[in-house]
Amino acid sequence: MRRLIDAELGRVERGGRWLPYWLGFMGLIAIGTLALGVSAGAWILPLVLAIAVVGFCWWLLWARRRFIDRCHHMRSALQS
């Protein structure tokens, strides 16, 4: 069981090196959509989309941090 937790934790932590690039890409999508919408004259839908993208990125970071905390807790419980 401990090896499984270590493997999952390692996989998630290794995947974290790409996280800033993905978040930057999502930010560019949100800003680009908002800029295109404002230049076209419609700003409500692009604003909602930008808020949704930011909310999704926040949820992604929260869920990742929670998963890592749970893995650390499980690892410490198995060491006892």
C-alpha cells in the first residue's frame, strides 16, 4: 500500500513541473477571449468565460494540493 501511495505522489509531483505552463496557457485563453469579446462589442459572455477559466484553474490547484496533503497523511499513517 505504501508503494502505491508513493507512486501516486511521485506521479502528481512530477506532473507539477508542467503546471505553470498549463496555467499560463489557460490564462492566455481567458485574456484572449475577453479581449476579442470586448473588441467585438460583446463583453458579458467573454467575461463569464474568463471567470469560469479562472475558477477552473483555482479548483485544479485546490484539488491537487488536497490530493498531495492526503497522500502525505496516508504515508505518515502507514509509517506508524
